[in-house]
Amino acid sequence: MSGVSIDDMAIVLHRLRPFILGNERTFYPKICKLIKRRIKNDFIHQTINNHRDVFLGKKSLGIVVHLDNGEVVNREKQFQVWLNADHYHRGMNEKETIDQLRGNFPGDFVDSLFWMMIVQKINAIKGMSNNIQALRNSEEL
């Protein structure tokens, strides 16, 4: 992708790794579940669920890309395959899958979709952080 250095991309992915990898204690959905268990408030649960859905790509800014077979490209499953193919583990099976996916679209389109998902994940993390800070400052806790 043009305009962003490989080093900058690596730094972002390294910093997000604890939130993105499912086996980490700090995996974002695990944090959401922990907070919901500790705070019994329907509004807060709804807010957390919204942030979690954004993080997991269930709400993709109105952009949903389908393959001819109906499979959705910009969803968490494909995102994890892309991460493992190109950035974290460099798995050969994943690499083949992503290369086939890239063959269906022009230029850097697929990578751009997944980087948009990364921005969404960052926004979800930031949103949750803001909510936690607001809760810490509130009189209700």
C-alpha cells in the first residue's frame, strides 16, 4: 500500500496484537465479557456490545464486499487469515487463500479493506477506553 511505510504498519500490528489474537488474555472480546460481568447496567452492556461488534467487523462502515459465491470478504475470519498470511505467522495455507482473494480484486483493494478493519478496531479500543475512563470518573461506581 502506498503512503504508509512497512515499518509503520508493523508497529501498528505489533501494538494491536494483544487485542487481536484470540489466545491472549487481553483479546478485545474477552475484555468486553469481563467488563460486562463486573458492571450490571443494560446501557453499558449495549455500548460494550456495539464496540465489540465494530471491533469484530460486524459493523463495517456500510461497506460489505462479497465474492461471487456470497462469502463476505471484510469479516473477522478473513481478517485473521490475512493477518496470519502476511503479518503474524506467514502461514503458507493462509498466503494461498489471501493471494486467491486478491486475484478477485484490483490492486491493493483487499489490503485496503483489512486496513480499514484495523482502523475500526483501533476506534473500538479507543471508544472502550473512553467509556472506562468515564465510568471511573462517575459517581455511580
